[in-house]
Amino acid sequence: MINKDFFQALKDLEEQKGIDQQYFIDALESALTSAYKKNFGEAKSAFVKLNPEKNTIKIYSYKTVVAEVLDSDKEISLVEARLIKKSYKIGDLVQQEETPKNFGRIAAQTAKQVVMQRLREAERSKVMDEVNTKQDELVTGIVRRIEGDNVYVDLGMTQVEGVLSARDQIPGEKYKINDRIKVVVKTIKEGFSSTYLQLSRSSASFVRKLFELEVPEIASGEIVIKNIVREAGYRTKMSVYSSNKTLDCIGACVGNKGMRVNEIVNELNGEKIDIVPYSEIPDEYIVSALSPATVLYIHTNVEDKTSLAVVPDDKLSLAIGKSGQNVRLAARLTGWKIDVKAKSAVPSLNLEENTEANNYDSLFDDDAFGDIN
């Protein structure tokens, strides 16, 4: 029906593709059994057995030995069974090899379809296993082509390419064919005819992965990035923490003479990065998050997680940032709504000119801010 060349082909697939031939044999036995029944009687009880050691494919039908035959396709009388083998008794299965005409052609067609289908499935499974290990990882790829706003990146992976869409690019960046670029694998996408990886250089996770790469203390877990927020191409704010009180978290992230953070800034084409200490105390955390602005006084309302930060008049624009960027990122970093006011806008506080930054007035009460707009 199918000669030894067929089984040799399965062995070759196992060697070349790393797919166990038993994976194909199991599927073939099931498919050929279905094909046999479809062409020679659905009611029959039968199975197909492949033997790669002997290079054979055999079809067996079987019937149950009964006292009275009600279904001749599935049952055989005790008398007929004992004509085949004298030891048969009621309830035994009588198995016989079948050799139907023209089934060789049907088997060959079925085998081809099954092998091709299983080959595609196995290769797809291998691809998915490979790409799943890359999810959320920082990888380096080569720009292979640019179509419209999309940049297609070769990641050195089998049958899978990465796509850097316009929204995942850093604003203002320009790419050329054969450029080597770092990206983070954002997600796995199913296209019309293939699987591809959606890449990103604009996400906060991209900056997080860059810090893990450059700062060994972060990679090892000695320093924890508590939160990171970003407006790509402009500014990133990151809060860090370590249970080791002797470890300078900020200094470790910045590096000797700024070497570590400068590597990341260069990768981000000059994007500003504020690294601040995380604190469980809201007042301290908010003041740090508003860096590089100086905060004179801070008032927080725990119930609705709102706060008022008072800054020197000449630092108001710095605290708010261009188009509100600095205070907006600080709010996202801390999870608090932050209202920033200049010192002159809150005369009821009677702040002295020589007040030092971060010297919080413990005498504030909610009534002191009732008339501030």
C-alpha cells in the first residue's frame, strides 16, 4: 500500500525538523481508519496499524462474538468464530486483516494530507514555543524593511519577524535598512497567514528592561523598580527601592559619573529620566516624584488621594513642566492627584522666604486650603 520510502520520509522529517515520527504515525492511524470506514462502511469496527519497523500498514476489522447476531457489521456468531479459531468464546473480539481493493490510492492521498497538516502544526508549535520565551524580553534586531509607518525587524528567529508600529516608536526617531536596534517584545500577534511579534521602543517596559540590562543590582533584585511611567521621547520617571538600607539606589542606577544612566539616555536619544526614591509615606513620595522641582510644603488628603504641593514662584513652571508633563507623570508614578501652587498663591500659609525644601509643616489642617482655586 505504502512502501518503505514513506517511512524513510518520516525518519528524515524527524532528523531534519526534530519532529518525532510517532507524532505523524498516531495521526495517520486515526486518519486512515476514518478513510477506510468512509469508503468501505461506516458501520464497521476497524483500525489501521502502522509498523515503521516492518514498513507496513495493515487494516484490521473486528467483531464481537455473540450468541445471536443482531448487527453483522460488528458481531459474529460463536459458530462462525470457531471456524476461524476454536478457542473463541462469547464476548471475545475476532480480529481479521482486511485487504480492500483501491485502498492504496486512498491511503496515499490521506497520508499526504495528514503529514502536511501535522508538519505545519508542529512547525507552528515550535515557533510558538520559541516566541513565548521572548515575551516581555529585551532583544536586538536588524531593520529589514520599512513599509509606511511600520518598521519590520529581523530578530533572528525562525519564520517570525517583529513589527514596530508608529505608536511603538520613539517620536522623532528615524530608521534605516540594516540598522541594529533594541526593542522589547510587547506581545505575540496572529496575522492572516503568520505569527509576528509586536515590538516597542516607546513603552515604559522598554526603559525598565534597559535598566535591568545596565544595572546589575536591578537585575539581581537588590534594587526594585516600584513603578515607572513614561511619555516616550520626552521624559521618564522611575521610583526605586531596596530593603538594604546601606545601598544607594539612586547612585547605583546613575552609575559612576552617570555612566549607567547615560547609556540608557543615549539609547533613548536624549530622553530625560528622573530616578526617585520610593516611599510608603505619601508626602515624601510625592515630593520626590515632582523632581527636579523644589517643594516647600506638601499637604495630602488620604481619603480621596489628592495633594497640594507648594513650590517657589520661580520653580512653578519647572514643577508643572511643559504642557503639564512633569506633574502629570508624578501623579501617574505615585497614584495621587497632585495640584501644584506657587508660594505667592497661598498667602494664608505665611511661608518664610528661607524655608528649606522638604520641611513639611505639621500644623496644616484642611481649612487652610479651603479658599485655594
